[in-house]
Amino acid sequence: EAQLEGFRSSLEDVARKHGERLLDTPHNRISFGVTLSALAAKARRVKDDDNAVRDRCTKFGSMLFTRCVSGTRVVARETDAKDIAGYSFVGWGASCDDYPEPYFTAACALGASGRELADFVGRLDRAFGQAHK
């Protein structure tokens, strides 16, 4: 609990630094969402195509993984519906149907030390910097 607010604040600072924002999730105190709108906009300037945006966002997810920014999940905006057992899902993988922008989630784990959280945020910051090159 003591680390939670510091993690939230640090995550918000890194998001803002890279043109993103921390999503407001008042009913989920340990899991955070951060937009990938600036990253998506950059991809769209290169090629105005939903696939290019999706590729750029999922590439960012792989960058996080290879840099040991563990526990994140990138949700690239999907426009096609996915049908499963007669139910249609728009934006498959997102926390709700047809979420308007790509994002990633991260959770503040129980028992995480301040140093571990600082390492996480530092790696995230460097990954954002590399993704925006």
C-alpha cells in the first residue's frame, strides 16, 4: 500500500513525458492503464493505416518484454469483431468493447519494493524513448 501512490505518480509522470496519459480507473486500485495514443499517432503519420498503428503498438509490447518490463499487456485497438460461441466482441482483448485508443496495463504487485518499482518505471521510460525514435 505504501508503494502504490508512488508507483502511480511515477507511472503518470513517465506517461506525460511521452505524450500519453494515465487512465482513470477508480475501481481498480492496483492495475493501471496508460494510453498509447502518441505512439499510435506517430505510426499513423508514417502510414495512415490501422494495421500500421496496431503493429507499432504491439511492437512496443515486445520492446517492454525484451527490456524486462514484466507484467504489462498492450491492447492495440481492434476494429474488427471477433465471434466466440455466438457472442461478438469488438476490440477483442480490451477491457471493454470498442475502446477508442490503444493502451497498456501494468499492475503494482504485492510485496514489490520501491527499488523494483523504480527499475520498472526507468525501463518503461527508456522503452518509450526508443519507441519514439
